[in-house]
Amino acid sequence: MSGVTVLVASYAGAASAPAHVRLEGLVGTLPGEKLVRRDAAGPVAVFGDPAEAITATRALRVATVDVPAGELVRIAVHTGTATGPTVRHAEQLLEIANPGQTLLTASVPVPPDEVADLGMHRLRDLGSSERIFELTSTTGSPTAQLRSLDLVPNNLPVMFTSFVGRQTQLAAVRTQLSGSRLVTLTGPGGSGKTRLAAQVAAQLAERWPDGVWWVDLAVVTESAQIPEAVAAAVGVLVETGDSTRLLIGQLRAMRTLLCLDNCEQVIDGVAEFVLALQTSCPEVSVLATSREPLNVPGEAVWRVPALAPDEAMTLFTERAGSEFPESEQAIRSICVRLDGMPLALELAAAWVRTLTPEQIEAGLDDRFGLLTRNTRGVSARQQTLAASIDWSHDLLDPDERQVFRRLAVFAGGFTLDAAQSVCGTSAVLEVLARLVDKSLVVAEGGRYRLLETIREYAGLRLGDSGEQVKDLHLDHFLAAAEAAEPLLDGDRDAWRGMIEPDRENYRAALDYGLTTDPERGRRLAAALPWMWNLRATGPEGIGYLRRAIDCAPDERSLLQARLLYGYATVADTVDPFGYDAAGRGLDLATELGDDRLRSLFLALVAVGKFFTGFQEAWELTEEGRRLAEGTGDEVARDANLALQCVLLALWDRHDELSPLLEIVIPGLLARGERGIATTVLLVQSESLAATGELQQAIEVAKHAIATAEPLADFHRVGTARGQLATLLARSGRLDEAYELMRPLLDLVNDAVVPNLGHVMGLLSYRSGDHNAAVEWMRPEVDPDGPLAQTYVPAMLLPTYAAALHNPVDVLERAVALARRYNLPRILADALDQQGRSLTAEQPDRAADLLHEALTIRVDHGLRTYIVDSLESLALLANHTNRTADAARLDTAATAMRSEMRYAAPPDLPTLPSTDEPPLTLDEAVAHVRRTRGARGRPSSGWASLTPTEREVVALAVEGLSNPEIGARLYMSRGTVKTHLAHVYAKLGVANRTELASLRKASPGLS
């Protein structure tokens, strides 16, 4: 026999946790596949061969004899075609078993002499009655009567398909029914009210010994027919005209549950009847289903939600009769588009005999045409999706119909204010409340929405009416966006809270406005640029903004300038090299004389210069800062200050950076400017990491992530996670670093994740996987790539070179780029690696390079990376047979790594050790510099100058100014000044004139 056979076991009644563990252990020893299910009744084993399952059943029953409470173990076995439904049916069979019983369904092939026929029984899954057997070879003789649905009088409907999911809802409704004599399940047509009510009634049937009675009111059209329908279901007699009194007289002494299904078309009559029951029949409970509440005292209303996504997929695949693993995405999309509505999913699944899931998904564009069926035994209103909703629509009064169809204009939900703007009636709140009660509108958290299927139906009715409401919709959302704009400068979190819930409505309004009314569409686009910095929707945002700009490409207005600003703001993280909106906007703002916009545009133009000219970017931000401070505009000031912070960090001018951070970070956070605040916090984190405060840097990076996360933008969140991951890696916490990056790795095929190559390259290198490091970083350091002549490759090249074991050409490129863009930390890293690579063959040249790297690190306060310099110099000392120096420096470096929690790279060689107390960092640096002469370079005179200092001297004596020298050597004027100060100290001169004279007196100096 094909299919699967399922064995399920559990204790009857309550059992201790250790007992359950023992039972799971016993089942675990059996052959067959073990299923782990969160909502399982007990351990489950699945077999391909029924005979193997029966053998395992006997073995399990024998094993239970030797465990405490083993006599309470129940076992159920069922054979079916698919695992999911077979497991559920076996669990239903288990529920009717008595302690010690082993039950089988007729589908399990067993010789007749090994089983006892227990007769026909109905399980609580509401299928038809079926023959049940007991495996007598495990118990010896038949036992007590089964706890099936037949123990309680009932007329519960037969369900021809399995009940899927909704375990949470079942438990919730059971709880409601335990505490209230009247529970009404409400929801739109097709939401599964009837099936849920029937399942609850079946599970709780034993609570009502006088019966559980199902009354279908779908065909009842007059209130007077209600008691007659109830009497017919319960099996009592009443007379026309006095039926309610007679019926109540017979129910008064009964303990029974009445299930009143489909109450909505006779809602007033049902309410009156139930009120009479509640008054006169104290032990009669009512479980009702309706598209609106009964609104009687004591009623507990429980709104039936959509199926959870996984439940919806299970329902679809079970009704389709196949798993379709290759179509999982299409099925998931079907479930989402159909709002998890069971009726709609069942109608869609019925098409799999004709269409693929992908074709069904495409057909949902006309869901009311597609979702039909002709199934015998199903009511006409459940034959098509449209008929199900028609049933509710036909019960609305004219005002309700008008509001209902106009609500179709809203995308993704709406507020009461929005509904009042669009619906054209003064009683919108009252009508909305009635539509909520009738399950056509969902109310949640102060907002309203229509399920997408209901919305599409309302849209069809709106189209039939000829009413034009999109203008009203655009007017409302334009006014709302413009009213919210002042919050952008004071409380951007509040602005996001107002705008973000209506993102779909703003999209719809933009599309309509830019197509039919460009002036209003352009105003709306200008009010919303910051919305596109949320949820990684930048590409979509620049699409709308470009459309708005192109509606009036030659216009020289403030509105056009604002649109250009919006475009440039969004393009910053999406398309920085595309359309030059910042430059155009700066020209226009200057023409208009708007200093605030000029300041903001200067910051955005400076962003564009980051890739090619740091000094020019700095000068732009200086001008922007001056303009902003002149107008007292903190937002524009902080935009420019934030960029200056980035530049100062790249230049490793940390003493200047720190006070700027103290100014800019509090303001950005107070105003909720999370995007810029995240960037500046990451700058602060990297600065702390470089200057010896690695653990504090980690905490600031965590703050940056927390700041970015409400934006739900993987660019901001990804950058912050990447920074924290690199810091964790440097601290030796590689597992945490990889775990932090794991969600971003899942995006790698669908989106550009910023700095991913850099971060993963560093993690791979720190893990000792040099090949992976090279592969991660290669695209970003490609000498022919789009970023080849920017500063970006320089940031990766030292690590890339280390992973390649320091090839000369890569390190030379790293040095050249670092000098061009004045990146001291990167330059020191590259020089340090050059020095290490030359230690064996050119120790003197290595010494020059290593000391230059050390000088850069000391001069710029890069205390963390001074540790690397000490280790490099220790390697050199060891190679040149100065083992005492090597041990002294390595011991100091090791102590500092421990103090800072700065992990050593995996390829660091072992060096001699010493028992002497370790030098402090400053003592170690002083020691290195004192002993410099012993390695061939004096501490003063021409021979003491580094190669870079000699280049600076040569240009200075030619008469070049500090800025000119900086431009020639690709360094800042501040760095030139620092180099000259070192030169003056080493040569004992006070100024350029004395330097030139000394240089002239040394003609042999090259």
C-alpha cells in the first residue's frame, strides 16, 4: 500500500514532564522518521511500510510496561497519502483512546485475528464516521467505550476536508466559551468562521451532555423562522406562532450548546432570540457565527483572523494535493495576495489540475473571475469569491455602500480623518463602525483597512458608480504631508510616525498626481523625500522625484530647488554618480538667494567630492557651515558638520574630531535624524577603535545599530552592522561577528549591501581564510573597476595585500592611494606591511618603513595600531639578532593587546619572551626611538629624516606653500605642517629660511 503510516503516542490525562521525556525516548528508539512539531499531541513516528509501523507499535507497547505510568500510554496508528493530514488524523484518533489502548483506523492493513472491531465512530475532526480497531495483541481484550464524538448527542456537520492550523485560535475560542455563555465569531465571508466554530464545538462537546446542535441560518429569511430552525435541529416540537416560548420551555432544563451559523441576514431576530435564551435557559450556551456582532449583553465577540502565512501555504498545498516545492514563492505570493482567506485559498487551489501555481498567481489580477468552483454540496454563496462578498454587500444600506466603495481608494489602510476627507458624508465614524461590525473593514491600532480581496471588490463597485474620489485622496495626503514638514527639523521620529503608516497611500497619490495634476504631484514629491530613506526604497524614491523634476525641467522656482534637494538626498545612498541634482540645485538655490538651501546643497555636493577630492569637500562644508551658522539653522549646520567629522576621521585628526562629535551627535539624535546620526556614531566608533578605546568603540557601534534599525533600511543598518562586526573581529569575537552579518549575507543576491566585501574580507582574513578574504575584496580593489581612482580601494588594500602575502605592486598601490587622499592610518598599515615584507632581505629599508609607520601612528594618536608597529619592530629586532629588544617589544605589545582586548592576527609569528615587567605603550615607543640609532638611523640630522619628510623638504626649499606641497604629495596642509615641525626639530632649524640655507650647505644630499 502506498502512502505513509503514522504512529502517535501520549499519556491519557496529565503526566509529569519526566514521563513525557521518557515516552519521547522510547519512540526515539523505534525505526521510522521522527517528526518534531511544536503543536504535536505527543511523539510522532512516520513509516513507509504499515507492517513496520505495526511491529514498532507492538515494541513500544511492550516497552511501556517497564516505565512508570506506562499503563496510561495511548497509541494511535493511521495510514494515509500525505504526511501532514495523516499525522493530524492519527492525533484525532489518539484523542478518543482510553488509557492503555492501541487504536488503528481501517486504512492500516492488519490481519483480522490481531484486532478487535470497535465499530463506527466519528472523530473530532468532523469527518464521516469510520470503523476503528484495537490492536488486541498489545492489550489482550477490548476495553472501555471510546471517547468519540458519538458519546454526546449532536448534529455537527460532516466536513469533507481536513482542518488546517488555527491551533492558537481554537484555544482562544475554547477559553472564551468557558467564560461566556454567548460567543460570536465574526469575520468577512470566506474567513473560516463556520469551520472554526464547528471544530471548537466538536472539541468541547463533552461539556454539554444534552447535546451540541448545529443550526444553519443561511436559508432563514424571517426572524419568526429562527426558533423553528433551532427546534428542528434539536429535535423538539414547536407550533407556529408561539414557537419561541415553547422552544425555551423545552430547553430550560437542558445543558446544551447551540451553534447558530450565518446569523447576519436575520441579525435582529437572532439577537432577540438569544436574549430570550440567556434570560430563561441558564445552562444553554450559544456559539454564533456572523459577519457582524449580535450586540446583546454578555456577548463575547471574537474576530476570526486570517490564516498565518505557514498555515495558509499548508492549506493551499493540501487542497491542491501536492507540495510544489519548485513553486514555493508563487504559492507564498498567492497566500499573501488572498489575505490568508481560507475560502479564497481553497478556490485557488482547485485550479491546480489546470494551471500551475505561477499561472494561478498571475490570474489573481482578475481574482473574481478566477476564484470560482462548482462543487456539489457547497452553498451557492461559497461557489465564487464574488458571491461570498456579494452576500455581505447586499445587506448594506445606501450610506454604508457609498462609504464602503469609496474606501477602495485607500492603499494599505487609512485613518478616520482620511476617510472623512474622501467619503463625503458627515457620519463617517458611525458608518465605519457599522462596516467594522459587518466585517468589511478591519479596525486595528487607531487605523482601518480593507482586506485586499475586499478592497478589490469595493474598487469594482466604485468603478460601477462613476464616482471620482482620487482627487479627494490626493488633496488629503498632500495637505497631510505639507502639514508634517516642520517636524523634519524638530522631531523626525514623529514625522516618520505620521508618514510611514500611509506609505502606500502616498505612493498612490504620487502616481495619480504626477500623471493628472503635475503641480500638486510635484508639491507632494517635494514634501516626501525623507520617506525614501526608510525601508530601502531609495531607487523607487528617485524615480518619483525624477518624474517630478522632469514635469517642469526648465522651471527656476523654489519648488524645483526642493525637488532637486530631495533627489540628491535620496541619491546619496542609491546613485551618487548619476544625475547631478546637487550641483543643479546649488546653482538654483544661489540664484534664488536661499542660504538655507545653499548650505544643504553644499553638503550634498561635498558628498560627491568625497570620492575624488577630500580637500575640496572640506572647503564646501566650511562654506555650508558658515551659511548655516549665519542663518541660525542647526539642521543645515549639522549636515555640514557631519561630513567634516567623516573627513577628520579619514585624515585621523582625532583631536579635532572629538569636539565636533560632541556638538553634532546630541542634536542629530534629539531631532531624530537617524540616518546622519548613524553615520556620525560610526565615525565616533572608528575613532575610538583607532585611538585605543576598542571596547568603548563596540558600545558606540551598538548604539549606531539601535539608532539605524527603526529606519528598516539595510543600507544604514548594514553599514552599522558591518562596523560592529569588524570591531568584534578585531577583539577576537569572530563567531559573534559572523552571526551579526548573517542576515546581510542573505541579501547578497538581491541587493547591494554597503561595505560587505570589506567587512567579510576582514572577517575571513582574521579567521585565517585568506582565499575567501581575497575573493570578498577583489571586486572593490580591482584596478580597472569603477572605484579604482577613488579612496575606496585604499581602505581595503592593506588587508587585501596581507591575504595575498604582501605582493609589492599591491602595497605600492596602497601607499600611493593613501598618500593621494591623505589617509594616515591606511598609509601606516601599508608601510608597516612593506617593512615586514622586507625584513629578511633589506632590514635597513624595512627599518625605515617601519619607523615611518610608527611615526604616523604616534603623531595621529593611533594607539591601537601602535601595537602592530611594536610587533613589526620586534620581528625586525629578532631577525637582526637583537632578541632582548624583540622580547621587550613583543611583551609590551602582548600586554597592550590584552588590556585593549585587541586580538592578534592569525599569522603573527612567535617571538622571544622576557620575564621583565612589560613596558607601557608610551615607554615602548620611547624605547624604540631611543635605540633607533643602533639600527643605523640617528635621532637628528639629515639621516634621521623619513622618506616622506625628505620629499616635503625638497618641495619646501623650492618655495612651494603648504597647500601646494599637500596637493603635490596628496596630503592635507595640516599634515604638511606636522611633517615640517618634525623636520625642524630633527635638523635644529626654526623656519623655512634656515631650512633652505641648511639644505644649500649640503650639496651631496639626495
